[in-house]
Amino acid sequence: MIVRHISNYLYIFYTFVFALNVVHVFWSNSTLYTIIGILGIVMLAISFPRSDRVFKILGMVLLFAGAFFFISSDTTVKEIPSFFAGNIGLLFLLSMLPWMNSVVKAGRYNKLLQSLLGNNANGLGSLYVRSEVTMVSLAAFLNLSSATISQDLLKEQLKDVKTKVKNSFILMATLRGYSLALLWSPLEILLATSIFITGANYLEVLPWMLLIAVLGISMDSFMGKMMFRKHQIEAPSLEKGTGKSRKKLVQFIVALVMFLAVVVFLGNVIQLDFLFAVTVSIFPFAFTWAVLVKRRRSFLQIGWPTWKWKTNHLSNFIVLLLALSFLTETLNASPYLKYLQDPLIALEGNPLLIMLFIQAAFLVMTLLGVHPLATMGIFGGVSELLIGTFPEVTLTILLSACAIATVPSAPYGLIVTITSVALRMNPYQIVLRNLPYSILLGFLGIGISLLTLLVY
């Protein structure tokens, strides 16, 4: 009982660690960095028993591998705490994301999905296109809630369609649309991590990621329209959206553009790190947005308890990211790094083969249950070698596109798990349906990456 009571206040301790990390951004001090690392170890110790079984196993594997690399290196024991400090900034970003989702709920922008999906449709083919475009448009801010809301609405709209067809339609339109939104969203942790690894400029990466998204929408919408063109909607469709909904859509798009402008300003003019710029922008921007649409009280009423709960339950990500930070640092100091470098060195001079190797690594590791963030961290361990092969922008596009492409096909991923529960399907059935899409989107990311080599 006492432990449970204390766990309700973990957000205070975590916020203190995040605050120290903010201080370190502006005052780079080795002693402070070591203190942050020690507190990171405490966070890991607290979170490990509270994390899910999959993350416990993954965390143990990463820590044991890191310990092996540490023993083989020349580093000393006193350096260990600093090895756990590297990904505190990523955890800070994850803890701030609920504030953006809260302003969306406070402003009732989640109702947009209902109006946009509720127009009359000629058949499942045309509804598929609109469903996917709606997901891409709104998931950048709504994140996971966009998938759950749209799945519930589509289940109601397709209630008279055969179960097999209905489930295929919903899992394809929502999961694929969701992944296409992640490609360019500044709130997406995989994109932020790839930029963190390479040091690329988000403003330079953004047009290329938008291009992948547009091509991906075109490709999958066409395939979905062809696949479902013979099926008609027997149930009556939902009511059409109102002028008020269209006004909210305009507000939503303007807010998204303004948020991107703020992040770009902080990154290019103030010269803040991209990850840090996104993180520190979220709350002030969300609060200002809530004030402008006269939803300040609702924003705080929704946001404060949501933020506390989400921050108290960061256990899975703490275990993954801090164990991954330890592995990455020890790997870089270990002589065994060359064994990981050898396949890449063997492929030197063949950028296409290196790209295919990276795509295959993300896909295989994801199917084995390894989170793409962990795979991203492994490639971060050989980032110097990769940056020596590819320009920063190219490498960022390659890593983020290949990682995000696996999201609809991750059997233990959160979005797939949510969908499997909603549709009462085995996660691997969802994976099999989306695997061809993940492979094609990865190829598309590789194609755009090759195109950038002509520019950079």
C-alpha cells in the first residue's frame, strides 16, 4: 500500500531529473552529468519491477550485453554512471507529449475524426482513401488517440460488413495512416531519435519526409482502393461534418504549422538541439493554444492528471532507453564494435546494400519483438561510421523511414496491441496483413535516401 502510494508521486522525482538535464544543456558540467547518470540508475531500479515482461527481458538483454562490452573495454567503474545519462532527454520528451494530446482533447479537436469519417461514401474503396488521409492529417497531434477513435467509428460504420473484410479494412487504414503521419511529425520519438543521432537539421529533413509521406499515401491509397472497390457499405453512413468542424480543422492545421515554425525557430535561430527544442516547446505552445481557443481551464483539468499518470508510468521506456544508453556507450568503448562495423565496412562503396542491410535489420529485429528504438540505438553506436558513409540528412531519412515503416508490423508494438484488442485479432494476423506495406514503405524510404545523395 505504501509502495503504491509512493509510486503516485514518482513524477516529482522524474521531473527533478529532467530539470537537471535542462540545466546541463545550458551548463555542460561533467560532475552534473555524472549526477544525472546516478539518478538515471535509480530511475531504472525503480522502473524495472514496474515494467512489462517484454521490456524486462529486453532491458536485461541490453544490460548484460552492455556489461559484457564494459568488461572488454578500457573504461573504469567511475565512468559507469555517465553511461546512463545519454537518453534522459528522450524520456523528458516522452513525459511532455501528454500536454499536446490534452490541448487536442480540451479543444475537442478529436471530434474532427468523427465529422471527416462521417461523410457519405460510394463504397469501401473511396472510404479507405478518406480514412487513411484523415489519419495522416490528424495523427501528428492526436497520436494514438487518433487510431482508437477512428477504429471505434469505423467499426460502427462498417458493422454490417463481413468481419474479415471489416477487420482488414480497419487495421490497414488506421495503422498505415498512423505510420505515415509519424514520418514527419516533430513529436515522433523515432524521428527525433534519428535526428539526435545524426545531428541533422529538421528543416532540411522535413521536405524529404513529407515527400515519403505523400508517395506512401498515394501508393497505399491506390492499393486499398483497388482491394476494397468491390465492397459496398450496407449500413447508413454517419452525418456530414458541419461548418463548425471545418473551422476546427482550419484551426488545427494552423496550430500544427505554428508549432513547426516554433520548433524551427528554436533550432535554427536560437540554435537549440532539435530534440530539446521540441521538448521545451510543447507545454508553452499547448497552454497558449488552449488560452487562444478559450479552453485553458479544460486544458489544465485534463492535462495535469494525465501528465502525472503518464509520467508515473514511464517505466517501460525508462527500462528500454536507459539500458540502451548503457549498451550504446559501452559498445562504443569496446573492441567488439569492429564486429558490428565489419558488415558495414564490407559493404563500403555500396550505399544501396548498406541501406538494404539497415532496412532488413529494423524489420527482422521488430518481428523478433525488439522495439525499433533499441535497433536505432544500436545503429547510433556506429553512427560515426555511418555518417562517414552518408550525409547527415540522408542518414536521418534512412534510419527514421526504415524504423517507422515497421510500426504497423511490430507484433508487440503499442498500436498493434491496441488494434488486436479492439478487433479481437491475433497480433501476428495484423503483422502479416501489414508486412508487405512495411517492406514497400522501407523501399520508398531507401529510394528517397538515394535521391538525397544527388543533393548533399
